[in-house]
Amino acid sequence: MTSSATLTPILDRLATLANGRAIDRAEVPELSFDDFQQAILAAVQLQQRVVALFGMLDPDPEIVPLYLVLADDQQSLLRLARTRVRGDRFPSLTPRCPQVHLFEREIGEQFALRAEGHPWFKPLRYHRSYRPGYDAWAEAKPSVAEAKPSVAEAKPSAAGPESQPPIVGVTDFYRVDGDEVHEVAVGPVHAGVIEPGHFRFQCHGEDVFHLEISLGYQHRGVERALIGGPNPRSIHYAETLAGDTSVAHATAYCQVFEALARCQKTARAQTLRGIALELERLANHVGDLGALAGDVAFLPTASYCGRIRGDFLNMTATLCGSRFGRGLIRPGGVAFDVDAAILDDLLKRLDASEKDCKNAVDLLWDSPSVMSRFEDVGRVSRAAAQDLGLVGPAARACGLQRDARHDQPSGIFRFAHIPVSTCDSGDVFARAYVRWLEVQHSIDFIREQLRALPSGAVRGDVKPPCPDQLAVSLIEGWRGELCHVALTDSNGRFQRYKVVDPSFHNWTGLAYALRNQQISDFPLCNKSFNLSYCGHDL
Amino acid sequence: MFNTLLARLHQGHRTIEYPDAPPPSLPQRFRGRPIIDASKCPDGCALCAEACPTQAIAISDKPRIDLGRCLFCADCMNACPAGAIRYTREYRLSVRQREDLVVDSDHEMKLASALDEKLKRLFGRSLKLRQVSAGGCNGCESDVNVLGTVGWDLGRFGIQFVASPRHADGLLITGAISQNMRLALSKTYDAVPSPKIVIAVGACAISGGPYAGHPEVQNGAAAAVPIDLYVPGCPPHPLTILDGLLRLLGKIEEGKNLTPDSTIGK
């Protein structure tokens, strides 16, 4: 074990930044590739986290610049560095640092760089690389003639001639061989009203040896389309990165925008953003608690919570007309103010929903038939959660104290503190119970803020973003931390816009939770994470 | 066990009475069907069209809004210097023909008519749908799911989402149809026995929504399958979706007053 004294010098070379602030791009230090990787290893050994690691296009097509954002939660600081990769490959850090595994696959896919030595180097979203003519998997691809006819027909007609576009879901899936081993494949279309994704289980009887999750079906090119902005669509892209997380993503986008443009926000606007964020958490957590009850066939809580979720969505609609908070969060503040009548109405409805919610959810903990299905199912150890870099309730259910509202506070959370809710068993019960603790804290927070809403305007003047800046924004959405990073060019336009949804970190956690579990527990484990396909696929 | 029974008493009966009674009132700030007053438009003004994120507004002599592209974001209303556009709380928006989604100041909206007699006889009392989600944000899926909760209880109309296309009478499609879902959608459509119907829910499934024009998507389901009902919105309110489904099945009688209150519509 290296002592922290020998680790810090390399980290001291990195630029530091507070959440929701911008920095001149020139101030982000460029490290050699080796130092860049050493910085990641040093930070992770000190319990810091990789919140973003991404590439971008360079005028020289032979070069891919990489950017790194680390979160130092103890000091509430972010650390930044960059490096350059020349050519078509780089040595993978994943064997020594599992939490970068998907970041490296993403860089590989977007910028056609092979992560040499990556144990699991496969496409992530199945799209062409952003470097025209370059493809990390060019050698491995069959020609059109070799591919199955039905699959070949599926190719987009707009496909250019230079290389074969990837075929979604066609990759070298991990397989376990043996007489009594069988494979179960599910999706992309699921047996319900659910987003598309493909799951492959390697099973021995009912037991799952391994689950591989293959996504990309929701890929609609949002990161690519954000380049060149801001424009009239940009905020709508943010609101639809993950539609059930509109408030959190729109807030992250606006914080990035405001940092780039050096805008001030009023206290009233920041408080209303916080209220909307917690209402979003309430609706989703309550919905999840109901859905978890449904998955163990406990219909009372399933029915009640399904309805109570709507109560919270309708409170958001009272604020802005949309149940998902669309149209509320805008650069410079919020687009809707509240008057005394709305405040009074919301406080009354909050009280009523709190009673209904407590009544419905307490049934879960009182019912042995529910508890026996929740406990010790889908366990993730604290060490695994740490190694994989899990975030949100999934991480807190493993005992990790990790909450961007507390560790990297921005907006109202710099002044109003919400306790971090944890549980240590890492199972379905823990993920359910952490949600319930958070529901109670969110209700308390909203009540407090509604009663003491600062006066003043809700929206200030908005200027265009400044040129040659880099801004980072972390928001604790209901699934966990989401990260937006924007780099502006010399005209103040987005040259790169990186989005890291909490699901990006957590899908591997779900795969891990299924190991040595019964395949019949998959729906329950899946619901206990309730991850976003569109947030991952972008 | 005793607590479970007490909770049942506390929670009560919560299913809405609609369509036998007026639907629940919508929030004051709810943005339903937009209304244009072209007489207020200043000469040569195109600020609404420039502000629209999805090019839903076309101005030839007067502005027209394509609700199939509209995100109901009100960016146009906020950009208009003359107050010529405003959003009403009218939630009834579903149509049978794509062109009926284009609204202007001169025409009433032509809401969805019921299926023909043969299909109504087949599906009117029992409609099983397979849902295909294909390149959206999960917002439409969320509000379709809401119809299954006790508050809305879609099952009382005989409408149900099923776990196989072989069990289905039709598809309910959400999302802009990503290139990566194109094959899965056409296979699912082919697996549904005929006769079958297709319902497109949300701006994405109708036009591509915020992703219209991206090479990664197909700008809606119409490129892949024929569509029988269009439900616009981003996402549409559950009431808008339910209204569309019930109109398609002929369960809403024209002329019957189902307006939540008198402030909407005009």
C-alpha cells in the first residue's frame, strides 16, 4: 500500500474546481499519459472518485484529447487534468481500477481508441465513432455478405461507405460452457411498459452465474447533438436525457450554463430548484417502493404507492404545469414563481401525502412475507460498490457515505443540509430502506423550504457562455450523482458536452448483484436499482 | 395482517370516475392545446418559429403549429411580442390522421374518431397492447404506466398491456425509433396477428420529438409501421392518453360534456 504522502504530489499538479464553477481551459494541466493514469490510481486509493473521463475531437485526427474529473468528497473539491492520445490505442487502466471500465469502453467507441488489456472491451451503445473513418472494432467486423441477411437489412440506410456500422446487440457475449449450463436471453423489447435493453444470463439451474447487460437501444445521439450549442434545443435535450430525471438533468445543465456565462442566481430560484429536485426524488422513490412491493406480490403497498407517486408528480405540475418538471428549470433561475396560494396548497398536499405514504410503506417493514423476500437478496458488498464506483441509493445501501448534496453541495444545498441516509446490508432491503429514509428527509426539506422561501426574483439576466471555458456540475438526482461537463470553444459554443448519468455507474452494480442469485429474483433486483436505459444510452 | 386491513381503510377508494363523470381537474399551469390568434401577428414576425426547438411552427401567411412536433414547452408563447399564442388546458388532443395535428387560428381540431365497426367489434371490449419503447426519454412510458395504477385503472376498459406480441391486438409505440430499435420494432409488429392497430404516443413517436433530424433516429414510427392513433405531447398527460384510447374504441360519446371545468378550451 502506498502511503498518502507519496500519492499527493501527483494530485497536487491537478487543477481544482468547486462544483458548479468554470475554469479557463488553459488552466487545466496537460499531463503525460502515464502521469494522467497515475493520477487516477492515486486519487482512487485516497477514496476519491472518477466522475467523468472522456475524449473529444481534435483538429488533428490522429490525436484524441482526454479529460479527467475527479471528486474529492472529503474536501468538497473537483480535480481536473487532461492528456492526449496519439494513434488508435492506449493501455487500459481497468485491470487496476475497475471504476473506469465503462469510461474506457465509451472512449473506445466514441473516438475509436482501443483500450489495450481491457478485460471487457466491447461497444457500449453501438454507434459509429465520432472520428470519421476510425473504428475501434474495424478488424473484428464481418462484411455485409457474411452477416445474416435479416441482420444486414437492419443497417441504417444512411450508412456511409467507409466502414460497417455496428449492429446493436452483436458482440462476443461472455459464455459459461457445461452440460448443465444454459443461457437465458431477454430483450430488447420487454414484457411490460419498459425501456429496451438486452440481458443475458448464464444459468446453472435456477442459479445465475453471470449476467451481461447490453444496451444502446435508446441511443439517440444527444451528446453529439449538444455540440455547437447552446441553441433552442439544448435545454430540451437536458430535460429528456432521462425523462424521469428532468429536473436534476436540467439543473445540471443550467448550472454548467450559468458557470460558463458567469450568471448569478437568486436565492429564491435556487430554493425552488431544490424543492423541485426533492419532489422528483419523492415521486420516483415512492413509485419504486410500490413497484418493489409489486414484484413480491404484496399488492396493498404496490397499489397505494402507485397512486401516491402521482400526488408528488402533480405537486411538480402545480409548480410548472408539467408532472416531470419540464419547463421549470431555465438558465438564470426558474421560469415559474409561486404565490402564497400555491405555497399553502402545496404544504397541505404534502402533509396529506406524507400520511398516506407512511401508512403504505410501513406495511412493508411489518410484513414478514415481504421482508423475507427483500432480505439477503441481490447483495452487493461495500468493497464491490467502492471498486465499481456505484452512486446514489445503490451505493448508500452498501454503507458508502456518498451523496453529492452533502459532499459536493451546490445551489440551496450549500445552505440547507439533508442528512445522508445509509444502510449497510447491500441487499434489496437496504436499497428499499435507503429510499424510505430519503423520502422522509425530502418531505422535511420541502416543508422547511416552502415555509421559508426567500423573497426576490426567480430569474436573472442570462448572458452567453464565455469562450474557452470548462465547467462541471454535479447534482444528486434520485438515482444518484449525475455529472455534466461542458467545454466552450473560442466563440463560446459547446465544443464538447459530456453527460454522465448515475445509471452509467450503476448498471454494472446490478449485474454484480445477480451473481449466485436465483434468476427468478431478477425482476426484484432490477427494480431495486431501477436504472435508466435512456440516461445510459444518451 | 390487522395493520394491512387498517391501511386499506385509510387509503380508501381512489379510482377516478371518468369517463362517467368529469375528469380530475388539471393544474392551473398545465399546457394543453395551444391557440393562435393570427390577427395579433405583427407583419413579417417569425419570432415564435425561431424560438421553437423542434420547428413545429410554420409561417406562410399565418402561423400553424404541428402538435406532432410540439413539446408543449411554451417557448413560442414566451417569444411572441403580441401575445398571439397561448396554451389552454384542453387535454383532448388525439387524432387519427397525421395532418389533423396541424392547428391554426381558423379550424377546430378534428379529434380521433372511433375504429370502424368491424375493428370496434373485435377490440371494443378487449384491447391487448404490446408496448415498444424505442429511442425516447422514458417520460411517455412513465405516464402510460400511470394508467395502470388504481387511480386510473385502465383494466376497467378491457385495455391491458401483454407480455408477448403474439397475445396482442396492436402496438403502443413510444420513442423516436432509434436506428438500434428499428429491427426489433418491425419484428414485433410482424409478430402481432392481424388485424392489428398501432398507437403512437408522444412527440418522439410521431415526429422524432427533440431528436428529429438526428441520424441516430428515424423521426418517429410512421417510417416503419402504419399508425392508427396519434397522441401528441412531451409526454402527453395520462388523461390525454386515456382520452385517445377511449375515443379510438368508441367509448366517449361526442357532445357529452367531459370538460374538467369551464376555463379550458377557449
